[in-house]
Amino acid sequence: MAIKRILVTGGAGFLGSHLCERLVESGHDVICLDNFFTSQKSNVAHLLGKPNFELIRHDVTHPIHLEVDEIYNLACPAAPGHYQYNPIKTMKTSVMGAINVLGMAKRCRAKVLQASTSEVYGDPTVHPQPESYRGNVNPIGPRACYDEGKRAAETLFFDYYRSNRVNIRVVRIFNTYGPRMHPFDGRVVSNFIRQALLGQDISMFGDGAQTRSFCYRDDLVEAMIRMMNGPDEFVGPVNIGNPNEFTIMQLAQLIMELTGNKGKIIHKPLPQDDPLQRQPDITLARQKLGWEPKTQLRDGLVKTIDYFRSINFSDFRAPTPNY
Ligand code: NAD
Ligand code: UDP
């Protein structure tokens, strides 16, 4: 195997830290770059002593000069509460971050993969969502800083590809969960598990009839690596996620069962523009990457709950008050 120099932006985050781990285990030279907005060093502490791992505190909105062969661009807050805290910064992170990694890829002739999102489909009117669906995003709503930022990043990736022949990959990630999610991340799986383990009420937004399709972290990271290593002709965008769809009420009930939580569900208002349904059509990923998720929600939740039991919540700083 040829050893590659691989940059992972957002590498200390939930998905990034697992990706770094996989790449380090494979023997590559890995540079993890992060500003620790929604993560902390402890996610990669176990990698710090390895000779093929390096950690840089840096903000992707600023250029950086590195020599690399591959770039996975994951830097961006992903939970609504945190990305809405400073929406202008969120947009800058997606857009200027994309310009900076694309510029680096162009200079180094590196391959660069963008972690895009199912949010490019907004509140979808087509169900399940194939890559050909152009979406239903409110460009002036509270989620727009993230949704439109990620859409603009996709545009930049494809313009650098067409105009400058940069070797790109774009993956559209659907809701993913697993160990190392930040306990104050504010996303539904981490919120419900934290609340359940602390014996608190479960915060259900709306009536819980809205749906999501939850993919386990390891399945997701496997698909990202396959996409990066696949043929240059297949640049995406490709949906990666688990097509098994659940209502948020079903998720709450499953987490309460698995944690033995006897508390109650309290209803809070559904946030503006909260998508009512979401399910990936993964036909393309199956065909082109020979990939499909293996982990069932129940099994993945058991592992995630074990992780949450193993940490002290007080060791974590809430990125913003919105969780
Ligand atoms: P995360 O918040 O754990 O990771 C994001 C990382 O990026 C964090 O470590 C954060 O500190 C870092 N970061 C944020 N702004 C930065 C900046 N300006 N400069 C440098 N680093 C910065 O979230 P995650 O779930 O691991 O998400 C990783 C990527 O995958 C994100 O781009 C996200 O949009 C995308 N994604 C994730 C999901 C999901 O369900 N987990 C779904 C769709 C897309
Ligand atoms: N949600 C909820 N309670 C919470 C957090 C989220 O009911 O404490 C709901 C939220 O309104 C949405 C779904 O769970 O309908 C998924 O939310 P999340 O923030 O995890 O992801 P996204 O909306 O970006 O898919």
C-alpha cells in the first residue's frame, strides 16, 4: 500500500476523529486540523502519540500551506443549535473553507472530498431523496446558513472540478450517530441519550411524527473512504446514509427502552423549517461503491449508550448554549 499524506479538516469532531483513527490504522500520514468549536482534543488524544498523526489548531476560514495527497473536508458545525449560534461564521466556514481546501488541492494536485449533507434537499417534497432531486431549501430561514453554505460549497467543488480539473468527491451525509458524539451537541440522538441517562424528561420537538433515517458512524466512515478511493470518474454527489426510516417518537421510545429510562416525554415547539421527512435513496452508493450500511439502529444505539455511560458529562464544554 502506498502511504499517503492525508488532511482531515474537522478531524477532532465526531465523524472526523473516527476517520482519522481509520486512516492512522491504515498506516497513512494523517494531519488533523480543527478549531475545536464543537469538539475537543480528547477525541483524538489516543492518536497523539502515534508517529503518523499530527494535530493542528486552525480555522478553515483562513488559508494554510500544507503538502498533502488527499483532503477530507469535514470542518463545519453540524447541529442546528450550534450552526445557528453564529450563522455568518457558519456560512464562512462552508464557503471559505471550501475555497481554501480547493485551492490547496489545486496547488498540491490532491484529491479532495467534501462532507456535504442531506440538508441540501431542505424539507424534501420528494421521498426518499435521490441525488437528482434539487431540494426545497428556504434560502432566508434559520437553517439557511448551513444548508445554503453546504450548497455553495458543492457549487465551488464542481466549479473547481470543471474549470481547474481538481480531483473532487462529494458525499451527501444523512443523519449519523455513534460514540464520540458530543454530549451537548444538541442533535436528537445525543440529546435523548444524555437526558435518558440523567433521568431527565425527553425533549421532543413537535409531535414526534417527523422522520429521520439514522446511520451508524462506522458504516458512514467506511463509505467516505470508499468514495475517496474509488475511480476518479465518479465524483458524486452520492448519498450516504441508512435508508431505514424512523419517527422521532419511535427513536425516543427505543432510547428509553435501552436505557431503562422511566421519565416522560415533554413536547417543545417544532423549530422553523424542521424537515418533516428524510430518507436517503442509496441506489447510487450501492452500485458505484458496493456499499450499504450494516448496523441496525438498535445495535448502534446500544454502542452509543455504552459510550455515553463511560464519559463524565462535566468533562465536556457545551459549544454554545443551544443544546
Ligand atoms: P462535529 O461538530 O462533531 O464535527 C465538526 C468539526 O469541525 C468539529 O471538530 C469542529 O470543531 C470543527 N470545525 C467547525 N468549524 C470549524 C472551522 N471554522 N475551522 C476548523 N474546524 C472547524 O460534527 P460531525 O457530525 O462530525 O460532522 C462532520 C461533517 O459532516 C460536517 O461537515 C457536517 O456538516 C457533516 N455532516 C454530518 C452529519 C451527521 O449526521 N453527523 C450529517 C450531514 C453532514
Ligand atoms: N429533535 C427533538 N429533540 C431534540 C433534538 C432534536 O425532537 O432534543 C428533533 C428535531 O426537531 C428534528 C429531529 O429531531 O426533527 C432531528 O434533529 P437533529 O438536530 O438531530 O438533526 P436534523 O434536524 O439536522 O436532521
